[in-house]
Amino acid sequence: MLLERDVASRHSDLVSHPVYQSLNSVESIRIFMKYHVFAVWDFMSLLKALQKEITCVNVPWRDSEYSPEIVRVINEIVLSEESDLDSQGRARSHFSLYLDAMKEVGADTSLISGFISDLIPDDLPRPIREMLSFHLGLASSGQVHEVASSFFFGREKIIPEMFQSIVDVMKGSGISCGGLIYYFERHIELDGGEHSHMAERCLEELITSNTQRGEAILVAKKSLEIRSQLWDFIKSEIDAG
């Protein structure tokens, strides 16, 4: 795959980011969730952009111009993200699972609730505004291989390792938050297995030229850089108490 040196280096830096070791108390988890929830939310715009382009969501229906294999890939990922099963066997979106976990641990949901109600990011911290601007802009006007690159390198490929680091610290610190642990472990299971492989196959099929490969690499670097900046910000908020 196109995991060239700079992308691999940024991936490695994110896997070992110091923010994970800070998540050793309920208070730090609350701060983390208050801001990380925006990444949970804007992930869906990237996924929906891929669904809109690769599958048919129009009436009248027409068969997709893409291969049935990647149509299936996208539909299967959407199915899990929008209607997975919670720990009680009830259908829930992953975003709803995360909000439930925020409430369980007592994290502040007012920032994300206020944003979703009007979608105006002016009052959000700068790293979150920049993350939303990049991903929503990519979802609305990016080329499909660029969206797929951000989706794969910035989310599906990196998430299992990041979340495993968080789970290890939380369990080692004896933090009781069943909903959040379930959310993380579900993504480790899905993204560490089928979703990551699906997203990679999708990206490989969508890249058909060296020019597109270069564009995909640039987006991958930017996506990883934005996640690193979000982690830096959250770490500074945790350190400030």
C-alpha cells in the first residue's frame, strides 16, 4: 500500500502520543471525551461522502459505476457505524454509543450538542475548528480518492492502535466506564479487522494514477497531522486541569 515514509512516521508518532498516558483518571477521561466527540461526529461525514459517491442513494436507482466489492465495503461499514449493536444488543449508531458513554462518565456534552444544533463552529477551540473545516470540506468537495485516503489513513488504520493504548491505560488505572470501554473495544475489533481491510481495498481501487496516489498521500499526511494537533490540544487541557 502507499504507506510512504512520512505517512508511516506520522502514524507511528500518533500511536505513541503522550495523551494516552494522561487518561488515568475519570477527570482526564471527561476532558478527553468533551473534545474527542467531535472526531467521532465528523468521521461520519467522510463515510457518507464515500457512500454518496460509490453507492447509489438516488431515486430512481441506478447500478453503481464502481465494483460491487467496494459498494459492499461501504455499505457494510455504514451498517456498523449507523446501526451497530450496543452491549445490550440494541441497535445504536456509534456516535450515540459515544454520547451514552459521555453521560455515564459525567463528561460535558453541551459543546457538541450546541454545535450540532446550529453547525456554527465559531465558538469551538481552534484545533477542533480546523479539524471540522478540513474533514467537512473534504467530504463536500474532495475527490473520492482523497476522501478515501483520509478515511483509511486518518481513521480506519490508526484507530485500533490509538484506542488500544487508551484501553490499556484505563484498565490499568482501574477506571470504571463500561460504555466507553465497549465503544473502544468495538472499534478495535471492527477497525482492527474487517473495516480496515475493507477501507484499504476501497482506496486501492480508487487510485488509478500516480497523480491520484500523490494526492492521496498529501491528504493522508494532513489527516494524521490534524489528529496529532487535536491530541496536543486535549493533552494541554488535561494538564491545565
